[in-house]
Amino acid sequence: MSQGVVIIGVQWGDEGKGKIVDYYASDADVVCRFQGGNNAGHTLVVHGKQTILHLIPSGILHPHTKCLIGSGVVVDAEVFLEEINILKGLGIERLEDRIYLSDRCHLIMDYHRRLDEAREEKKAGKIGTTKRGIGPAYEDRVARRGLRIADLYNPEQFNEKLKANLDEKNFLLKELYHVEALQTQHYQQKYHEIAQNIRPFVRDVSSCLNGLIEDDKKILYEGAQGVLLDVDYGTYPYVTSSHTLPSQSALGLGARLPDQTLFIGVMKAYSTRVGEGPFVTELKDALGNRLRETGAEFGATTGRPRRCGWLDLVAVKYALQVSGIKNLAITKADVLSGLDTLKVCVAYDCGGQRVDTIPADTARLWKAKPVYETLSGWKEDLKPIQKSQDIPRALQEYVQFIEKFTGARVNLVSTGADRENVIDIHKAF
Ligand code: GDP
Ligand code: IMO
Ligand code: MG
């Protein structure tokens, strides 16, 4: 029987998915990305050494894994090649045999980045994107004018489509956004070189993955962003431009899920968010600063300070409902060590009305006030703890509160950034 584990962030991203994927990857044969692009920043720490990955799956540090990038991912080929060079520099070998890049992936082009930047520079309607061109690339995909990796190997067609896109985008850049247009001459040569350099990695990922599932390989799926940034179910319009839910894992790879597949939601023990958008439990005071400093809450992609706040269980419960996730991995419990009491948000007060889910009308969410319950804190250093029976009582009660409120089971508690800092309560594979 084939087995799979799908790892999904259940807040606004940066929950520690990279760390959890790296941890589970020791038991997996294959690790797959299925949506998003290099807006993701996934941090792995192994024996104190940090690696940040944006596109390549977080299983790559385990020499036995195959790492697949499915058609649901938008690929900035230059970033992909930079990441390959970084990994080669770390002494990781046989990358061409281990990394499979789908020929159906859409390319993020220079004009996508430029449009993303130009829109963000305008004051009105700012989303606070990562400016990596993600939104414009997904727009072109659904508008059916995108360039895909397969197009790189049909130069005549590629050049024709490129020209049409450059004409359109340069018009927008110049006439609408009043910024410099792109010089078009060198693009054909640039993409000719890119095509040659990425060629060893390009594969029919759908067919490869279906074969691996038929062979009963253990498949780990690595979500990027989080449920509350999903284009439909997140806090729209302050979301990313892809689906971040576990159902996207089959779609974004073109393969059925394994016979037995567990969805695990990764949840930080408190809340953070980067970019604009409503954040009901945000702390703009000394406590928020304390969480940012202790938790090193600065973006792994853009370096922006993350907004910090108490755990919003209304948001998490909603995220579990829309995604069908019933198991959780809680990260960064160590960051809360030393606080006398902890607050968790159990409802919203929307103009005097008690609300227990995320309203579709984001304007209402902006005005919502948190309704808190207060729980006891813990003082212990959690890092040395490996067994669930050694978890301090107050943390046990925190975990039990989360389980009771959400109806989900907590499989794992992470107690530090390093691969080893894990209390694995229920095995995933
Ligand atoms: P991702 O995007 O979900 O993979 O998360 P990021 O890598 O962007 O951000 C998570 C940050 O928290 C990284 O700096 C991790 O090294 C770090 N981290 C992950 N788990 C833990 C944990 O349990 N405790 C602490 N202190 N740091 C953690
Ligand atoms: P990982 O995978 C946190 C946020 C941006 C912005 C919004 C839209 O590391 O958890 P985009 O560039 O996608 O168009 O930006 O989504 N965002 C993330 N926030 N972690 C991420 O990825 C994010 N990827 C995008 O800050 O608010
Ligand atoms: Mg991140």
C-alpha cells in the first residue's frame, strides 16, 4: 500500500513547514512541491547549520530522496539555477538525478516581477507581496498566455509568445504604471541559455510520480504559504495567487494521492503574518516585539519583520475546516517559554456580535476584536525534551486546549529550529 504525508501551513505562512518537511523526509522516498513559487522561504537547520530553500523541496538535504517540482509551481528559472548552485556549493551531489522539474510549470519572467513591483509601489490596493512576480505569472497562466518550461524547447513558438507578452507588458509598464519598459533584444539569447542549463532537470513529473506511487514509495508533499493565504479560502484579497490547500497536492503534480495519505497542518504556537491584511490577534506592543525577537520573526524570503500576535484558534479552526486537515504539528513552542500566562483567541467580537469563524467579507475581519481565554505559561527549556511524557504540564494543557478546540490531533511538537528539536508524539509514516 502506498503512503503519503501532506504538510500544509494552517496560518499565514512561515509556520515552520520547511523544518517539519526536513524532519519527516528522513522516512520518505520522495518530496514534492505542488504550488507557489519562490515567494516561499523554507528554513532548515541541521546541526546548527541553516539552509533556506525557495523552490527546491525541503527533502534535498537527505541524500536518499527524490525531489519533484510539479506543474502547479510557478518557476523563476534563474532562481532555480541559483539554488542548484548553492546546493552544489554545499557538496550535495547527483542533483540532476534527484531533482525533477515539470515541463508543464509556468515560467516567472522578468516582466512578471516588474509588474508585481510596479503594482506594489502604488499606494492604493497594496497587498504587501514578496515582489517575486507570483501573482502576474499565475494571472498569465489562467489567461492562457503564459510561457511554460516545455515552450523553451520549441524556440520559434517561444519567441513568438515572448514577443506578444513583451509588447503587452511594456505597454502596461510604460502607459499605466509609468515605469521603465523592458529592453527586449537580449531575451531570446537569455532564455536559450536557461533552456540548456535547466534541461537535465526537466521531466514529465506526472508520469514519474504516478510510477513512484505505484511502486509504493513514501511520498511527502510540501505546501508553501498557508491556508489563510489561499486565493479562495484565505483572507482575500490579502492572499497569494495559488491554492494552498492539501487538495492542490494531487492537482499540482498530476498524480493521485497514495492509498493512505495523512494531512498534517503546521501551526506556530502563536500567530505571525508578513505583508498587509487583517490580523485580529496582532500585538503592536512590547509583547509583540518580544515574540519577534525571541522567535527571530523576520521573513526568510524578503527579510521583512513579521507581524506577531497571540494564537488565533478561530482562524486555525476555520483553516482546518476548509482544508480537511485533522492532524497538527505545533512549532515554536520554545518561543513562548518564560511567559507567565498565554492568551488564545476563541472568538471574534464583530461590532458586539460573537463570531466563531472567518467571515467572507474581509472588511468585517478588519474590525473584529479578539475574545481571549487565558492559559498558564511554562518556564522550562523545551529543547532537550524528546518524549511526550516529559512535556511540562502547562504545555500539555496548551496542547490539549488546542486539540479540544479544533478537534484535531497533535502529532508533533517542535521545540527549536534544529532538525533534532522535535517531540514526535504520533509517527506520520
Ligand atoms: P516555513 O516558510 O513554514 O518553512 O517557515 P520559515 O522557515 O519561513 O520560518 C520559520 C522559522 O522558524 C525559521 O527560522 C525556522 O528555522 C524556525 N523554526 C522552525 N521551527 C521552530 C521551532 O520549533 N522553534 C524555533 N525557535 N524556531 C523554529
Ligand atoms: P512560506 O512558504 C509568508 C504573503 C506575502 C503577501 C501575500 C502575497 O515561506 O510560508 P505573493 O508574493 O505570494 O503574491 O504575496 O502572501 N506570502 C507569504 N507569507 N510566507 C510565505 O511563504 C509567503 N508567500 C507569500 O507576504 O502578504
Ligand atoms: Mg517561510
